Amino acid sequence: MTDTTRPTAPSAAPRPGTPSRLRAINDRAALDLLLAHGPLSRTRIGTLTGLSKPTASQLLARLEAAGLVVPVGTTAGGPGPNAQLYQVNPAAGYVAGLDVTRDRIRFAVADITGRTLAEHTLPTPGRQAAGAVARVADGLAETVRLAGLAPGSLREIAIGTPGALDPATGKLRYAAHLPGWHSPHLLDELREALDAPVSLENDVNLAAVAEQVLGSARGCRDFVLLWAEEGIGAAIVIAGRLHRGFTGGAGEVGYMPVPGAPVVRNVRRENSGGFQQLAGAAAVLALARTHRIAGPTAEAAITRALATPGAGDEFLAVLANRLATGLAAIVAVIDPELVVLCGGIPTAGGERLRELVQEELTGLAVPRPALRSSTVPGSPVLHGALQRALTAARETAFTTA
């Protein structure tokens, strides 16, 4: 029986915010507003933050002294004197993003505002981890040079690769097709060679980051991104955050058994699985041949099918059914608000394929999420890598207290 007569220790009173902490909060809010809206005046910053004019003036003076904002002209055309405008100082920090595939590495460097300064591409190196690290270092150095920056200018580097780092071993898993990237010390080797903080993230996860910030998933906190290209993969975002799983393997749905495809008994050895054999690029090409649709790649075959009535329609219907079959298993477990179709196969199929997949999914699954195509231009993985690096760099650069 519990003795309710004994006095309990008084609970600790919440600590009030210190002046330095409150200044830091206001500073970060102002910097985020400048990133979102572009150049703003002192009065506009005060209005958006709820700060008084004197406090907003002190804030801007503090940020300018710290090198985080710069004046960029004045307002014009309104009544009264022109007001000074401020923007985030692009030189407050620089970041890099990389998109690594079996065939090539894409590099991009951006300033702290997110403006891309330079891009570069190199073939992926061979089978030795040291070769991979050296290739990355050389390519990144060239990209930094193309951006007009000095060596050592980068605050943060984010690299997107197939597979994911196993947190227990530090090795890259689910990416046997990426030779030279499986050293257990790969991340440490990259950090030492690049002389900057480095993060390694699954490429499809980074595509989801790009869609969340720049594309079809803006404003959506629960969604799945399905990537269909040479390989099949998924990214899962729950309550606004990526779900990686215990070993980093959440979303490796290429290995997932699905109706209509052979069951692979040892996916670790075969580096494949049911869904991959049903809707990956090789499977799409084989399907196109059975419908007498010619094309050197899966994307080319889909493009040809869109322009081929009859056989092309039949091919697209079967492909949509295959994609929806895998998606049905995913949405039955996740029940997302939205599914984003991304990668070469959905992009080639465009709105026609999206509509067919939506129709098939409606009949195969109880959850009925909206289905949208990717709207991120260029490489979603590269954009996502830059966004990941920018988030980390801003957290460091914008800490003012």
C-alpha cells in the first residue's frame, strides 16, 4: 500500500530563458526568415518576428557583426525614406553534395543560402576503397575550384549512395553493385581526405529530403517515396522525419517478395529480390520485348510505348500493375498520406503512368494515398545531399549564443 502522507520533493521549476538564449532564438528566427523570403528590411523582420524596432535593429547589428547578414540595397517606391534591406551573407559558409552511383559521381557546391555555385561529374572509381576516397577527394577539389572557392572552404559534405551504413559495423550494406565503397572505415577515411564533416546517407532517402523541401512532398509529414530505375527502393518519412530502421535498411524494398516474381532465398548473396525482378530496369526491358516495344533502356522503351497505341497501352498497364503491387504492400504497413514516384522509370512514364499506377493501387490496397510524380529538377539525390549538408552547416553557422 502506498503511503500518501509522506511529503514529496517539490518539482523543479522550469528555467526561464536566459537573455543570451532568447537572443539566439530571435537571431535564428530572423535568419530563417531571410532564407525563406529573401532580402528584408528591419521593419519587416520586426513585423514577422514580433520584435520591436529597437530590438530588430540590435538583432541585425549583431548578425552583421558576426558576418551572417549583409546589407543589399534599399526599398524603393514607397512613402517615406527608403529602408535598408538585409540578406543572409552567402559567404557565411559553403557545402557540398555528392550523388554516387555505379557509373558516376555527381558533385555540387552551394553557398549557405542554397545557391549552387558549381557542379562536376566523374566516373565512379574501381574496386579499391582507397581509390574511391581518392576519386571523391579529386572530384570535390575540382568542384570547389570551379565554384571559385579556396581549398578548405567547405563546412559540411553530404554523400548519397545506394544502400546504407550499418550503424553496428560502419560498412555500406545493400550495395554490392558499388565496388570500392565497402571499407569498414570508409566514413573516417572520407572525413580525413576531405578535411570536413562528412555524412553518408542512402540515395533514395536524400531524394525524399529533396521532395520534402523543394518538390511534391512540401508540407507533407507522412509520405513514401518510391524510386524505380536500375534498382527499386523506397524512403519512408513519418511525422516529418526519415525512418531508417534498426540497421539502416528501411526502404530496401527491392528485396521484398511480391506476387508475380520468383522468391529469392538469399537476397544478401543475390543482391536482389521479388520487387526488383518485377519492376526494375532489367524487368521493364524484358517486359517491353514481350510486347514488341523496342528501346535500349527501360526509359527509352517506356517513351516508345507512350507513342505506340495498342501494344504500348498493354505494356504500360502491366508495368503499372507491377509497380502498384509492390506499393500495395508498402502502403498497407505505412498508411502514408502521399506516395511520390521518382527515378527514371516513373519520370519516363509521366502523367500517363502515374494515373495507371494510381488506378491499380486503388484496387489493390485499403489505404488510398495520393500519388504524385517527382517535381525536383535534375538529380533529386544531389539536391537532397545539398539540403542535408545545408541543414547541418546552418545549425553550426547560425548558432550565435
